[in-house]
Amino acid sequence: MLSLEELKRDRDLINSIDWDMTPENAVRTYLEWGNIYARGDGSIVRSKDDFTIYFVINCWSRPYYIYLLKRNSQEAIELARFELPEQFEKPVCELKGVYALEGEVKEWLQKELNAF
């Protein structure tokens, strides 16, 4: 599993990230029958070879982590994991759960990864 510093050096992986994918949409797209349109562009998930790469923030227990996941219809593979910076703990992890990358934390991470 990659650290943030290792991820910064993997330009191909950074370029494959779906910055708009959320945990809810990943489940709906890849795991629930009948909701087979992926990436919002009309693509159809036809097999386990179709996948998305996206971030989630895990706020179940400290330390809180940001994960980069690769999801297909059969599994989710953790590609990278690094701690959520302290300045984002209160606004993001007010309640326990798994959350999408959005707002200021998303902007911060895009800047860190030079993903504009």
C-alpha cells in the first residue's frame, strides 16, 4: 500500500483517479444490481475488468485515514493510505463513518498530488 509521498510519484495512478466518485456511487455502480451505469458517462459495467479508482475518508476511529481504493464488481483494493491532516478532522469526521473526498480536503489533496 502506498503512502502519500509514494503516491505523489505515481503520475499514471494519479491520472486514473475519479475525483467525482463517492463511496455511495461506487457501491451503487459496482455492487447493486440494476444500477450499472459507471462514471456518469453512460458506460456500462460489464465485468470485473471494469473499475474505478477513488478516495474515501475513514472516520471510524483515530487516527483517521484517507484511502485510495480500486473498486470493481468483486472487490475493493486499498492502493494507498495516509492520515487525514489534523486541520480536516473536525469538519470531516464530526460523526463516525466513511465519507467522500470533498470541499477543502479534496482541494488540498488535488494540490498535494498536482492533479489539476
